[in-house]
Amino acid sequence: MRYMVQGTSRQPRQAPTAEMLALVPAEVAAGAELDRRGLRAALYVAADLSAAWQVFDADSEAAVRAALAALPLTPYTDYRITPLADEPVPAGA
């Protein structure tokens, strides 16, 4: 099944801390591993870095939650997970 995951900071409008910034390289590496495994199909980041959207292909929401839990910035992020329809709606429909 496919899932859309919206991630936003738990501290909106607060500049990232030095601790958070130090985790960014590990976050990128962990995300690349999700991509390599075929678990994450896409990543989109807001231009102002206020949110990110990820598309996961997983057997269950629990599998998505487990993948998110392994990301280093998860303690600083609120996630909203939405199951997607099996087929995309054609543009203009």
C-alpha cells in the first residue's frame, strides 16, 4: 500500500538547534537507505523548509511508522500518515 507522510517541526517558527543541524547528514543517509530499499518512493520539501512530504510503499502503516522511527530527526518531527488510494486520480478529472 502507498502512504503519504507529512512531516512538520514540533517547534514551528523556531530556528533549528545545533543538535538538530548536527543530525542532518545522518538523516540524509537514513533517507537514502529507505530509498535504496524501495520503501520510500518520493520526498518533497517545502521551499521554506517548513514541511516535508514523503511517499512510502509499505505493507502496513506500522511499517511506515517503524521506518520513520529510525530517522534521526524523528524526535523533532510530527508526522501525519495518510493511506493513499490504490490508483491515482488523473489530472483534470
